[in-house]
Amino acid sequence: MMNVKALVLAAGKGTRMKSKKPKVLFDVAGKPMIDYVMETACAVCSDGAVVVLGEAAGDIQSHLQGYNSEFVFQKEQKGTADAVLAARGSLEDYNGKVLILCGDMPLVSRESLKAFIENSVSPVNFMSVKKKNPEGYGRVVRGADGSVIRIVEEKDANSNEKKLKEINTGIYLAESKELFKRLGNINNNNAQGEYYLTDIVKDGAGIFVAETEEEFLGINDRAALAEASKRIWRNRADEYMKNGVSITDPDSFYCDDSVEIENDATIYPNVTLKGETKIGEGSVVYPGCRIADSVVEDFCEIKDNCVVTESFVGRESSVGPMAHLRPGSKLYGKNKIGNFVEVKKTEIHENSKASHLTYLGDAYIGKDVNIGCGTITCNYDGISKHKTIINDGVFVGSDVQFVAPVEIGKDALIAAGSTVTKDVPDESLAISRSEQVNKEGWVRKRKQIYSREK
Ligand code: UD1
Ligand code: CA
């Protein structure tokens, strides 16, 4: 393998994003776009990368710890040629070749870069591609014999040049000495008053035409950002479908690449799967759910519009619709968490159910427990959180409040409407509600009084 070092340009202001946030830290299908570029750069280059940073350099630099990279700074953003010059000190004496990449092109594949590197033999080379819609990119101007004359930016192009479909991908491979020699001769006499890196090809350059245009998408604005994410999500959906996952609408499948989905799972539309999430074999995730950093084991159902974060859903459980599993929820298996149930930092052992309108926070729930509709753990006294322990086999009637800390013994029964403030022994009935009084004929008498008064 030839010695190659990447030079990643990431100092641009990203003006067209209209944001305070640096462009290269914008999220593309679940991670910042610069990560895609760095991963690819480090995979194809033997000697790591030099990254050119400008505004918000600190944020980007700390984000990029862990890559085989060093950083240089471009004080003023005077154009892509000036950005490369900022790396002169780091690269001028480098003996291998420099692969220049843009930090705003996250979709470029390793295969294309490898093919480009292998086929580039001139001192300066660049990669082009034909685009159906070349708008916004620099165009490749060729002579009658097909040789490259120059690259013209959209803003400098005349109407004939604008019709050219072959664009500059912004990817170059050059010998270091030759690169800096040519950069010394570049001026900023152009529409944008910038120093254009594209001008290095005027003195002759090798050109490599990439086969497919999709991966050469420069992210300059939010429309391109959305397009890049969409493309990645769609590819991921196709990949999962090949592996035996059903995705009912692959165009509305929003899934990070860290997610694992086992075969025979079904994912309905508008589902977002994030972070370290795993969906087990045969499980079904219904429309509108967001699941992050969670495990859903085999043969579970996550019904419509649930939010599940940092939680564990044991096999054959059913959650939702409209349930919220907050961090630290652990369902051991065969559980039912029904509609409008919120669970936080609570373990619920096998076969226990909370089917309707309930809040369970900081609780331990044993096996075979039934939590009635409208049950609430009063876990917070305004200063600290307290624990509710409900042991195996307990039956909780509807509309019960547990004022924590409190422990309910095995197989106890809590009567509907009770406010439980004291521990309950095993196999006991706890009832705490005022006794019912029936006043016979009261309504009839009231009606009589009203009709006399009229
Ligand atoms: C650039 C190319 C264009 C090509 C396109 C491919 C030039 C003049 N134009 O245009 O031919 O078709 O990429 O996407 O090179 N940057 C700096 N410092 C600067 C300016 C830019 O580091 O002073 C960085 C940006 O962060 C970005 C990259 O260089 O990652 C490209 O800059 P951008 O302004 O996006 O150039 P384009 O107009 O897209
Ligand atoms: Ca760009």
C-alpha cells in the first residue's frame, strides 16, 4: 500500500446552513457528518489525517479525539486553497501522497477512494463525476481532445459552462511538494474573492471519473443535509430487508448504524431507532415509536407511539400504545405495560402487568403482580426520591397511591382507591378509604323541595 495521508477541510463557515453550530458537526442519519469523513479517511489512508479547523475549532477537535489525526488552524476563511495552505507546516515534508477530502461530503465510499488512489499516477489528480443536476458544484472544463483545462465554479461559470454535467467532487490526490508549489501561484480574482483549490489543476492534472454520482453530495444547506440522511437510512433499510427484517415503509425508517435488528422483526412506518438499540427476533415495532439505547428482546410488541429510552424489554412483552419507558426501566419478560403508563428506574419481574394509566417510578415489582388502572407511586417528597417495593403475587386494585418508602408483602391485596402509607404484611388486605354512606331517597326528596319552591 502506498503511503497516503488525508487532509480534511473543515474550516469553512457553513454560511448556507444559517446556524451557530459548525457545519461538520450537523447530524447525518444519527451521527455528525465529520465522523463519516474521518472513518473513511482513516480506513483508506496509511498515515491518518490532518484536519483543517476554523471557527468552533475547539468543539470539533474535542469531538475528533480518538481518530488518528492532527489539527491545523486556518485563521480566516479565505477559500479552499488557503485552507490547504494552513496545513503546509504539517505536510510539506511528507513523502507520501496527500488525499484532500471535504468535511461536508459524508457519503463518499471507501471503494471509490481506493479506486481513485490506485488509478492516480500524476503529481496532481482529482476525481470528477457526471451529475444529472450539477447545480452548485464546480464544473470540469475539458479541451477538444478531452484533456482537463480547468475547473470553473458555478458562480464564475458562463451559461455554456453551467450546462456541463461533469463536476469536481472536491477530492484530490497530490504529491506534497508539487501541491504547495502550485498553491503559491493562486490568486483570488474570482466571483467570490476566494483562493480556490480548484486552480491547482490548471497546470495539468490526472482525472478519475467516478462511476455513480449518489455518494458525491456536498452538504451546503439543510436540504442537502436531509437528502444525505434519507439516502443513508434508505440504504440501511434495504440492508435489513435483505437480512430478513420487514420494514413496511423503507422511506420512513430512521435508524442509526449502531442498531441491531434480528430477523423476522417488523418495523412499521415512522419509527426512530437510536444508539445502542437491539430489536430481537420476531418483535414488532408499531408506527411512531422512538427507541433509544434499549434492548427489546424476542417476540415483543411495542405498540404505536411509545418512547423507550435506556430500558430493557424482556421477551414476549407488550408495551403501549402510548407508553413511556424512561431510563432504568427493566421488564424481565412476559410483561404487559399498557396505554398511558410511565415507568422510570423500575424493575418489573416476569408476568407482571400495569395495563392502564399508571406511574411507576423508583419501584421494585415482583413476579405475577397486577397493577390496577390509575396506580401511582408517590416516589418524590419534593427533596428526595423513595422506593416502592411490591413483592410477588400482589394484586393492586384501581386508583391506588403508594406513598414511598413503602413495602407490600407477597400475595397481599390492595383495595381499590387506597392511599398506602404503611408497609403491608404478606397475604394481607390493605384498605384505606372512607366508608361509603348511602342516604336513601335523598335525590327524590331534593326534587320535591325544588318543585315546591318554583
Ligand atoms: C467546493 C469546490 C467545488 C466542488 C465542491 C464539491 C472550491 C473552490 N470549490 O465547492 O469545485 O464542486 O466543493 O463539494 O474548492 N473550507 C475551508 N476553508 C475555507 C473554505 C472552505 O476549510 O476557507 C472547507 C469547507 O469546510 C468544506 C470544504 O472546504 O468542507 C469545501 O468548501 P465549500 O465552501 O463547501 O465549497 P463548495 O462551494 O462546496
Ligand atoms: Ca461544499
